[in-house]
Amino acid sequence: MTRNDSSDRLLEPFRIALRLEREGKRFFARAAAETTSRLARQTFEFLAAEEDKHIEQIERFFRSLEDSGMADLPDTEDSDAEAKLASFNDGLSRLKEKYPATDDDIKAYRMALEFENGAEDFYQQKLDEADNPRIRKFYRWLIDEETMHCRLLKSCLNFVEDPAAWFKKRKG
């Protein structure tokens, strides 16, 4: 295998990751534009902005690998996904039952969950295949971010389907 073949093999998953994140951005932007629920719109706008951050991180990592001829593997910051999720849920808890959900919102949350799970599965596969610790750390960062998105969407879904149970679980 030549150096170019090796480079292409290593870079291709990052190209796919960029496509996944761009698809996610489009999905969440479209969902935000189409929903009539203020809560769902805010959720989807937040997730679309998160996808922008992921795209930026992947592009930076990709460029560093490509520009260095695979010699410079940048370090990846630790994910702050738990803090973002806690902050989001704190905001959600302040809404109480102010924004009733529609069946369309519930359907949109479920579709978003399916999409996020697919990205998470892809990143887990790439993590399992990677040998380099810095590449593994980058995939771990992506997985943590996607897991947070899934947990956030599940939280929203639980909130709109059964607010009383959501609040009870949050306090317990």
C-alpha cells in the first residue's frame, strides 16, 4: 500500500463524517423551519448549531492530517457534552408545560434520534478500527457529542410525551 493509499484510507472516514454532519445540519435546520412548536424549533436550532461546531472540528482535524502528510495528528479537546446537556435540561425544566407538543414534533424528535444513532454507530466503528491514540480520541469526542444529542432528543421526547414523569425523574 502506498503512502497515498494509506492517507486516503485514513482520511476517507473524515470525509464521510463531514457529509454526516452536514446532513445533520440540513436535517435540523429544516426541522426547525418546519415545526410549529417553539420548544422543538429551539431544540433543532441548537442541534443545527452543534453540527456547525462538529463540522469545524472535523475540517480542522482533516486539514491538519492532510496538510502534514499524515505526520501531524492534532490533539482533541475533551467533550463538554455533559455540561451542554445539563444546561439544556435546566432550560427545559424552566419551561414547565408552557409549550405543548404536537404529534409532528414527537415524530420529528423520533426521526432525529434515528439519524443521530446512525452517526454514532459510524463513529464507534471507526473508533474500533483506529490504532492511533489521537485518532481514537477524536472519534471518542465525536461519539460523546452524538451521544449527548441522542440523550437531549430523548429528554425532549420524554418531556413532551409525559412532562410529569420527566420532572419526577429529574428530581429523583
